Amino acid sequence: MSAPGTMLIVGAGQAGAWAARTLRESGHAGRIVLCGAERHAPYERPPLSKGLITGVSSVADSEVLGLAEMEDRAIEFLPSLEAVKIDPASRAVLFGDGQKISYEKLLLATGGSPCRPRLPGLDSPRVHTLRTLDDALALRRAFAQAPRTVIIGGGWIGLETAATACSLGCSVSVIEASPRLCGRSLMSPVSEWLLERHEAAGVRVRLGHGVTALNDDADGIRVRLDDGSVIVADLVLVGVGMQPNDALAREAGLDCGQGVRVDAACRTSDPHIYAAGDVAVLAHPRAPQGLRLESWQNAQDQGVAAARAMLGQTVAYMPVPLLWSEQYEHMIQIAGFPNLAQHTLWRATPGGGRLYLGVDTSGVTVAAVGIDAGRDFRAARKSVEQNAQAPLAGYQSCDASAPAGSSANSELTA
């Protein structure tokens, strides 16, 4: 039997925390239960690859919803508690400690887990992943020794951690199997700029190569590449993507496909169950297979949207993707759908920044990328949101001229 008024949230990350807060702020007077598999209160993930490793940020700085606030808002927080089964018929969730919690509405905000490739030697104690607060604290301790570092994966986590490791005096190599960095989330000219920036910082980047084995020996851990070459390291970080934690939903019979499928009101195929954050796959007109966003902004915004929908409010969550990354002294901001871009335009911005526009075959701006672009990026983001025609005045085509990253070295030495 369901519990009238009980809002149960499984997953105590950014999305779950914002949903809990929004439920109470929006007037829900009933029970709110927030369950998390980790021992920590909800925290933000962006500092994990940066300030928490360097020590510039503390654990307290990264909190989204602290214990005091949860107590003040009468939000029941149950840490270190793993959900093992959903019973949609009785509207209840069974947890690993044996307790069962009934709900009126359930929100799945279970996030994701690092992909772990089938690779000999992956179980070595010298191999790390970065997804949780404890992962970041372990890397902070390891990087204190300035280890020789190999990062497998040239995506956002890998590159942010590479920049952080460089700042701590580590020798860093990045191995990326695809032909360019962040290939799934950037236009090619921006990938070229990133490559030049990391190489200028001393990072050795190997593109188009995979890792075939990891072998421990007295000198460290030997990273063997598919061309037979070997890099000897003290630490390996595996950052080859994230897989959504949707097993709980699949076993409950919910519609899933590389995540939990939801509509614009964040509802799953069960009208009493919602999903938000990294685990949710949103039906979206620009993404025929569904849109799953792994970003701080989406986790917050979709968590808020789901909470309002759970309360019966009219919700139409249809975001333009937005994410950002800090690497070295640069702020990189991305809006839209770079994978839809057929052409790339770029121009310099005041203060030494750069602005890139991704344009489709009809001339519509489908993506914007700003590097230290500030106000200019915000204007370009609006163009993406409005499906506006790309401006031509003041822009150069990356397709018709030298790659936009080709002038990066002169900017770095200015």
C-alpha cells in the first residue's frame, strides 16, 4: 500500500538534493525521504576533478544540501543505504538493510558509475576512477607525491584531471582511442584548440590509440598501448565515460534505454515514478534516441522540474544542453548540440577569448562554445536556444581556413 504524502527520492546527488529542497519550498507538507548509497551529504561533482584534489576547495565547500538544512526542512536523510528493489504495484522500495519504504511518488536520481573496460590489470591498486567524493580524496593523497600519471580517456573528466595533475607537478600522459579530444561533445576545431593547450602545458597526448593491458612491476605500472608501446606510470586514472545506474528501474519493468526514459514532466513509464539527472533519458525533438545529459546544470534543473511535476504542477522540461569546464586558467562553456553542426565559425572576443558557433546545413546555430568568452557566449547561447540563423559578420569559417586552434600558441604565450 502506498503512503499518502510520502515523496521518496533514491539518489542523494545534485538532482536528488535539489528535488528534496524544491518539494519543501513548493509547499509539500508531507514526508520527504532522501536516500543515498554514499555516506556523505549531497555534494556537487564539478570540484572533484579540480579544487578538491588540489586542496583549494574543502568537502564543506562542495555541499549542495547540508545536514543542518535537511534537519531544518524536515527532510529525512538516509545515507549509506542502497535500494535493491522497487515494487511498483505496492509503491514501495526495498533497501539493502531490509527496510521497506512506501511512497506516493518516487524519484530515481541514481546517477551513474564509471565505465570499467575489460582490461587486464584494471584491479591494480594504482588504478583509479573519479566519480565520488571519496575517489577525489584518494586522488588528492596520491597526487601529493607528484606521480607519473597516465589518464585513459580524453573526455572532460580526463582533461580536467590532467590539468589539475599538471598544476601539482605531475608528469601526465593522456591516451584517447578516438581521433580527437572530447569528440562526442565538441566541434573539431575546438578539440584542436584543447589539444594544443594541453600539449603546451606539457601533457603528452596519444590520439587514436587504445590500451591493451596494465602490468604492475617494481618500477610502477606499465601501460601497454595497441601499437606495442609502453608507458611506465605510478598512477592510472580511467576516465572512459559513465554508465547510467538504471538496473533498479529495468528490474522494475520501467522503460529504459541507456538510462531511464522520461517525458517532459520527468515521468517514467510508471505514472508514480519520476527520474532526473544523469540516469534520465529525456524524449527530445533534437535527439531521436533520447537525450541523457551528464552535467551540473541539468542535474539541478531537472531535479527541480521533477519535484514540481511530482506535486502536480504543469512542467515542460525541454532544455538546451549546457555545460562548462575549467582547465588551467580557462573557462570553457558549451551550449546546444555540437554533434548536429556541419560547419564551424569562430571569432576572437574581447580579453583574448574565443567564440565558436556550430551551424547546421540550413544555417541555424545549433551549438556555441566559448573559451573565456563571458558575455559573448551568453549572447550566442540565446541564438542556440532560439534556433537563430548564424551571423556571418566578424566570423571566420574553420572549414575554409586554417583550423581555429592554429593560433592557440600565440595566445598562450601572450
